[in-house]
Amino acid sequence: MVDIETWLKRTGLKVSEERFLKPPPLPYIIFTENNDVSGADDKNCIANRDISVELYSLKVDRISEDLIENLLNEKAIRFKRDRIWIDTEGMFETIYDFNFTEKY
């Protein structure tokens, strides 16, 4: 199975699953993952993985967005991108939602 954290670290940005206890300087990435595992013949061998990648930045950061999108495009992963301004935090959040199926 693909290690999402290691894969996202290829961007060169700080990455953490769920949260940082002490957030690093912007920009950084937080990701969450939900898995639905199934199979046949009394063996689990298929994982449907729903992943959300959140990029936090002070301004719209097209360079960091391109780094993430290049990873997704490299594996031909279809994704949805949304961007919001978090007024209370004074930062942008760019969210990438995608899923894929792995056989193991």
C-alpha cells in the first residue's frame, strides 16, 4: 500500500496526518484518510482509500499547489480541488479530495 505521508513529503513541504501538535511555519500539509477494506475467499485484499489533503498557506500558493497536483497527475489520480480563506486564522486552505483502490 502507498504510504501517503511519505508520498506527500516528496513535495518538500512539512506533512502530518490529522494535525500538527505545534504547527510549523506556513505552508504545510495535513492529510486525512479513510479506508474501506474488503476481499474474497476469506481474505482482505482490496482497499478503497478516500484521502483529503489540506494545504495551508498565507497567500494563494500556486507553487505548492503545483507540487501536490504533480504528484496526483503522476499517478493519474482524479481529484477535486477547493480553496477557502480562513478569516479567523488569516490563511488560505486548499483542499484536495481524491480516492483510489489498491489491491494487495
